[in-house]
Amino acid sequence: MPFSLHIDTAVSWRGGQSQVLQTVMGLRARGHRAALVAHPKGELARRAQEGHDLIRLAPLHEVDFGAALKLSRVLRELNPDVVHAHDPHAVAMTAMALSMFGRERRPAFVVARRVDFHLKQNSFSRWKYKLADCVVCSSNAIRAMVVEDGIPDDRVITVYEGVDVDRIAAIPAADVHTELWLPPHAPVVGNVAALVAHKGQRYLIEAVPLIVQRLPDVQVLLFGEGELRSQLQRQIKALGLDHHVRLVGFQPNVLALIKSLDVFVMSSITEGLGTSILDAMASSKPVVATDAGGIPEVVEHGVTGLLVPAQKPAAMAEAILRLLNDAPLRTQMGNAGLERVRARFSVDRMVDETLAVYERAAGMRPAAGNGSPPPAD
């Protein structure tokens, strides 16, 4: 029964922080002790504050020896079997803290990798990842990149992220037309993602004029916040799309609103896996998504949604129009998406597979495999 300590240094709340919290809560529900180190001003710490075993600590920058020293003291005091670093700064802080252990018994070091960016190849980055006993990747696409970047194949494993399918399925649908003041009966397309460059919302906006030509009352909603808000707002205005595209920011009931969408769209240029796609599929929504990163491991083209090349607005517009004009196909793909996410991307499966990684890393049982990725289908 391994005791795990989880470290996440982000201030914002995104898919990664949701996965950290669900992992911690899932382990505790199974009777395993799981402690959490989180940013003192972060949303993760706020949402986890009602639980015990919460330590508020984060580095000021990637190489922060003071924070690493504090973490080394926490590790000695709590003595976990496994420490799981969930973001690059957490990896750096943990690697430095463990390097202060000398000949003492140290916990197994597990690293999460959720983005399909290559590892930095500077000496510090190579050093901190070299210390990891296991790198847990959110998709086979990420796993291939990590192995390409020099981490030994037998220390890299894929564990797909997961969502609480039953909880999402039980959420009543909100009336998106009423809540967001949309024209009655207008078809509605939605995207849920941080407003940052690699999420590719600019290409979704470029696709909208092509959709409006054939569906003049279509509405496109961009949920989320980020550094590109002003830039995207200017793009919307320049294209004359003020009455068709809306930046609606964070919405506390976003899962209820997703259920009122006609089509969910993910426009990413790069994407580790896409937990908001999992939310949409668990809400029985058909998906139009780019074929970036790990997305094709989630969206089965022609079955649960339609895949299009990244940065191709015309292809995205055609796919969205196809689904908006075919209600039976939307229902068929939405039902298939729910079935697929329940079978392959549940939070229970994610927690069970993560626990197996801990037991293997901590030497509590013989290795069950060689780190080979699970099949996408």
C-alpha cells in the first residue's frame, strides 16, 4: 500500500491540475495515503484545502534551491514511498530535493508528462529527468517523444488520463441559449481550452466565415482564459464575427453548458491528450478535432467524431458543417463517444494504472511489463 506525495506548482487550473486532484482523491478512496504539495496561491490548493496532507510550497523559478531544501525536509518528515512530480518545475524541485538525500533511503521518483513538447536538451533538464525512476505519459504520442529525447524505453509508460464518467453523465444540461443570451434555436459550437497559441483558436475563428456562409445563425463559443484573449478579440472584430463568436471565459458550470452544444471542437496545434475532449465525449457530444499529438488516440475518426489537419480552417469548417447538418450522425457519434470514454478513459482506470506504476517503481512487486504503450484502439 504505497504512500505517495504529489507535487504540482501551477497557479492556474487546467486539465493537468484536474488530473492531479482526481489521482489524489482516487488513491485516498482506495485507502492509500496520498499527500499533496501545491502552489500556495494556486487553484489546486484552494480546491484541495478541505483535505488533509496539503503542503503549500512552490519554487519561485525552475532552479530554486530554497524551495528544494524545504521539500527535502518535507520528504524526510513524511517519508513517502513514491514522490510524483506533475509539471516541469515540480520535476526540478524534486530532483534537487532528492539530490540532498545522500545515502539515505529516498522515495521512488515518478514524473508526469502531459504535453507533446520535446524535453529541453540543456544539461539541467537532462539531469533532472535522468533521476526519474519512471516517466508517466498521458498518451502514446508523448511517450514516443520522451523516448526520442533520450529517456530509456523501459522507464517510460503510458497511462491515459481519465474523467469521472458517471459524475459527468449525471450533471443536468444547462440551457446555453438562455444562459449566454444566444439567438433561440441557433446551432452552437464550443471549444474549451486555455487561450494560448498551441490551442489554435485562431484557426477555428478563421473557419467561422465559411460556416456562416451556409449556416448564417451559427454561434461559436470559446470557453477559457489566457494570454491571447485581446488578440483573439481583435481577430473576431476584424473578421466581422462579433455576432457569431464569443469569448465567454471561465464558466463554473462549463460541463452543464457543454451538454447543450451541438458540436464540440478542439483546434489544437499540439495536444498531449485533451481532457476537455474527454469531458465532451462523456457528455455524449460529437467532436471535431485536429489530428495533433495524442488526440487521434481519443477521437476515433468517423466513429466518435471527425479529425482534420491542424491549422486548416477550411477542413475544420467542412467537418463542423457536416455534423451541424446531420442530427442523426451527431447523436450516433455522441453515443459512441460516451461508450469509448467509459471503456478507455475513466478516472478509475487511470488511478488503478497509476497505482500499478507506484508499486512497480517502489519495488513492491515485480515489474508487470516493459513499459510498452497500450494500444490506441
